[in-house]
Amino acid sequence: MSHDLIADSVLAFLRERDPKAAEILAAESDRQATTLELIASENHASPAVMHAMGTCFTNKYAEGYPGARYYGGCAHHDQIEDLARERAKELFGCQFANVQPHSGAQANASAFLAMLKPGDTFCSLNLADGGHLSHGLKVNMSGKWFNPVFYPLHYDEGHDEFEQIDYDAVEEVCREHKPKLLMCGYSAYPRVIDFARFREIADNCGALLMADIAHIAGLVAAGVHPSPFPHCDIVTTTTHKTLRGPRGGLVMTNDPELAKKIDRAVFPGMQGGPLMHVVFAKAIAFGEALSPEFRTYQQQVVKNAQALAKALTARAYRITSRGTDNHLMLVDLRTRDADLTGADAELWLERSGIITNKNGVPQDPRPPKVTSGLRLGTPALTTRGLTEGDMETVADLIDRALASKGDEGVCAQVRNDVAQMCGRFPLP
Ligand SMILES: *Cc1c(COP(=O)(O)O)cnc(C)c1O
């Protein structure tokens, strides 16, 4: 399986010692190489980033922070964490960065712990309209221990900003509920976020402002989406989506007082020992993101998303909010086929080697396990080297699979064409 050097090198150690696990790795490596990855929150990390996670940095406890650890032997861990922090600050243009959160959800929980007390009110987007579960879902800590209130999108088709954030409504919700924290940044929102406007609204109601840029971090780092700095008090993100690093989280601020609270919230508030092999990989990923090639990559991600949205529109699919400014789009399947659900589409596409996720569209009448939409993103395809012209082909493959209603024969043909296309665009 010479398409994946990293899997190959791990397999060389594993085949004899643990054939069962080896077989699963070989199958997954093959799956990634031969399918088209359109999940907007996924990407293919570079070989350097992937290798970094498999190093001896995983062996060490490094509770605490550089220069103030609770364990001996941390000299190199201090160096690598300092390097990761410096690069994160340079990348996002801010004063403080905590690179230890194990994930985006941990980063958000740490930010809440730094800014809020149990029972405090915060304000975020209606979760069904593209918010993340860590922004106030009832069964999530954020919804159980705090008091979320939600703002809507424009639902009026006649409005210029149909299915985009209704900033006047955000203002109204904030005036009524006086939240201690206002949140922006989403999991399924295809448009530019106006951070300056959010700052104004936060100031008018005396709220702190937090941006969770988990999805758009790579675009922000490359200057392809406006920066949340200097407008936001706290910025959280994942490092594994558009940013193309290892799975993990990151919290940033310009406020020295908040920075101290964030550090205490991450450790010992939320976490024990940091995943230093992941911090090592974060440093490398941030270094990659500082390169001119990364900027070109992010520009291509957006061009590809716009080309794919256009190609799907031409095939009678409705793109919510009438298009996209970033790396993702929400596809309303009902205009193509009133009976088509997100759940069926996801299944039929996977049968055809195209990996997506079902997603509710704004005001979706179907339940979350069914939905009327798909969320599609171009970060992973762009990493493989696909460009605008290829998006026509991708839209065609998608439409063939869906028009067949999951027919085994048609899907097998599409699967074949997908594998051929993947052969022309090898993984990094
Ligand atoms: C993906 C995502 C997260 C959570 O990241 P995990 O690493 O899965 O915990 C948080 N916020 C937003 C907006 C996201 O899209």
C-alpha cells in the first residue's frame, strides 16, 4: 500500500505484533486514499504533522506551563510549547495563546470556565442553524451548567441576507437577556462573520465577546476570512479542520488578565497533563500555516467551494444563503428531489466513495437524524490538489449517485470513477 508512507511504516512494526490492529489500519489508510472527503470539518494533515504525533513527546508528563512544570525533565517540552505558542500568536496576530486544549470542545469549556460562573447567561446562534453542541446544547455541559439564549438567522426569503445572521435580532436578544458572554463562530455557516458588528452589540449590552473559529481558522490565518482580532475578547479554535494540524484545540486573547484566567482554566481547571506529542505537531502545523503556500491553499479552498456550489446549483440543488464565502456550503436536497433526505444522501454517497455528512438546513422540518440537507466542504479535496474544473466532475459524481436513489449498480460505477479520480490526486 505504497500510497501512504506513514501507514506503511507503522504497519512494518505492527503486522507481526498485532495483525488484527494492522489490518484495520491498512483498511482505513486505503479508504482515505480511494474516497473523496467532503466533510467540511476534515482534512488530510501533512506527513510532517502526522509523523510528529508518533514521536517520543507522547511519553512525558508536562503538567503546568513552560518554566513552571510539575514534573522534571521538561526542558524540550518547554521549548516545543514555547515554539507552538509563538507561532500561534504570529499566525493569528494576538498576544497570548494556550496550545494545550485536547480538542475544540475542551477549548470552549476552558473559555467558559475562565469567563463565566455556573448559571450565567450567554448568547449564541440557534444550534439547528449551524451552531456547535458546545455552544449550549441541553445535554452538553454548556447547556446544563449555564443559561444559553439563542439568536436566529434571517428566515425571510425576500431579505437580501436570507439565511444569514440577523444582526438586529442578535442585538434584540442581547438587550432582552443581558448575557455575560456573546458568542459567534459556527459549525455550518457558509458566510463571512462580521466581528466588528458583534463587538458593537457586545459593547452595547456589556457582554464579553468570544469567537469560536474552529471551522474557519485556516482561512483566518491565511487572511482569506477577516480576523476576529482585535474585536473579540477570547478566540477559540480547533487545529485539525481548515488549519490542517493535529486534532486539538487552541485558546487566544489579547487581554493579559483573561490570559491568566485561561491558563488556569485549561490547567488545572479542565485538564491534567497536556498531549505533548500533539503540541509538538501543532508547532509544526502552525509553521506550515505561516508559509506562502498555505495562503494559496486557502484561497483555492474558497474558489473550489464556490465552484462546487455553482455546479450543484446548475443541477437543481439549492445552496442555503444563496452561496458561500468560505470553505463549506449547505445543500438543500429538496429542490432536486422533494423526497430526498440528508440521511439517504449520506448513505448513498458513501456507497459511491463520496464521504459527506447529513445536516439540517435552516428551519428544517425533518428531525436531526434525517434532515433535508448535506454539509459539503472543500478543504480535504483542495489538499489533494483538486481545482475549480474538478468541482464539475465532483458535482456530477454526487448527482449520479443521488439521482440513482442509491442503486447498487450505479453507485458501484460511481465508486469506480471516484477511485480513478483519487488515483490522479494522491494524498500529501
Ligand atoms: C468542530 C467544532 C468544535 C469542536 O471541536 P472538537 O475538537 O470536536 O471538540 C467546536 N466549535 C465549533 C464551531 C466546531 O465546528
